[in-house]
Amino acid sequence: MQLKLTLMSDGWCEQLEHIAISGGKFQNIRFSSMFALIEHPTLGPILFDTGYTQRFFAETERFPARLYRMVTPVQLLASGGAVTQLQARGIRPEAVKHIIISHFHADHVGGLCDFPNAQFHCSQVGFAAVEKLRGWRALRQAFLRGLLPSDFVQRAAFVEDAPVKSLSASYKPFLDGFDLFGDGSVLAIPLPGHATGQIGIIFNAAGGQEYLLAADACWLSRQYRDALMPHGVVRLLVDWSAYRDTLKQLHHLHQNHPSLRILPTHCAEIWNLAP
Ligand SMILES: [Zn+2]
């Protein structure tokens, strides 16, 4: 089944390239808050993540959350958040029945509250790792609880409960994925490290082009191409050993399947690889 992919963003923050990739330059690079619209022939519009939205500022008004925006100053685009950008394409918020959440960092879940009919496909392990966090502990995980709708739990569909489907040999070392909609159209694969329970998704888009939306498994495409870790200071924020294992897997996947387009959320190169 072929899906229509459109990449969007509602803003960005900046970070030193030197932090994002070992050996990187001492200059700031822009990290766009990419989210993806995936149009499915029978399920309609599906979102992969949802960007920041204005709620990011409301939720980081007070300390300690305010440190979040001080450390990564955020700029939002005039084109508005996911809900506004979808409406500009003629897609009503009520029409979005499925949102896939790669992980619970604020730049991925900012728009969840705008889609009242959406089921949230996320990792149970990932949700369990953040759901009880408050104050400093939440800040350390870049988690802003107010970005989740109050009925989040009732609307959550955990990816671990989806049927497991084998991947073709070209996807080695990944052997299988969670078949999110039971029709083989979108398979979720675990990409832990950057965040506990982080997932990416694999699907075929128009023309048969295969994609892996890799979330923040790495920040830059050079990382999976050349197996390059971030600066060691990032150890403070991530599970370093799981990050390394996931990055190695992506590196091998890229070598085995070079025509697969691997799109890390924040890498500037992805805007040339997808519509
Ligand atoms: Zn993240």
C-alpha cells in the first residue's frame, strides 16, 4: 500500500553542531521541529508527531520548565502549528483519527491537544517512563505534562500491543515491526536511547519509495551514515549505550538498504528527500 507523505514544521531551535555530532563545528545549526502528514487511502490523514505549537511557551512560563526554553530558545513559524497547517490543506482537525508519537519530548507532542478525535499510537514503555514525572525530573526528560490531553490514557494505543510483522531481509538488522493499523501499511520499530521507548516508522510512499521516519535516533543524517555519536556531554540526557546500539543498527540498515530514505526529525537534509 502506498501512502502520501508530506513533511511539515512549525518552528525550530538552535544547537551547536559540536554537541550534535562528535567532531562537529562550533557553530549553531537549526533544528526544525519536523512532523509528518501521512495520507492513508482508507484511514485518512495520519500525523507522525506534532511539533511545538504556542503551548510550548505557556508550558515553559514558570521555573523549572522555563529553563527548557532558555537552554533551547524556540522560534515558531508564522504558518502556525500542525492544526493550522492541516486546515490550510483542507484537513479538519476532527478528521485526524491517528497520531503516531515517536517519543514524549515537547517538540514532538506540542500539538496533541488540537486533535480531539485522534487515537495516540505510542510506546507503553516510553509513556511509563514519563507519565509520573514532575518538576525537575520532568524537565530533565524534556517532558511538559500540560502538552498531553487530559484523556490521553483513554486514547492511547500502545504499539507493543499491535501485531508483529516481519520485515524483508533488506531491513536487517531490523527483523520485524509493529503493524500499527493491521494492514501492513505502517510498521513501528523501536529506536531507544535518545528517549526511553522511542519509535520510528517504516512505510512505502507514492512511487514505491520506502521511508523510515527515525525521530531523534540521531540528530543529523551524517550520524547514521558514518556511525558518529554526539558529543559526550549528551550522555547526561540520554541512555548512551542504547543510543549507540540504535545508531549502529541504523548505520547497518543504511548499508544494507541504501535506497531507503532515513529521515531523522531535526536534520536539514530531510527537506530535500521528501515532499
Ligand atoms: Zn527528542
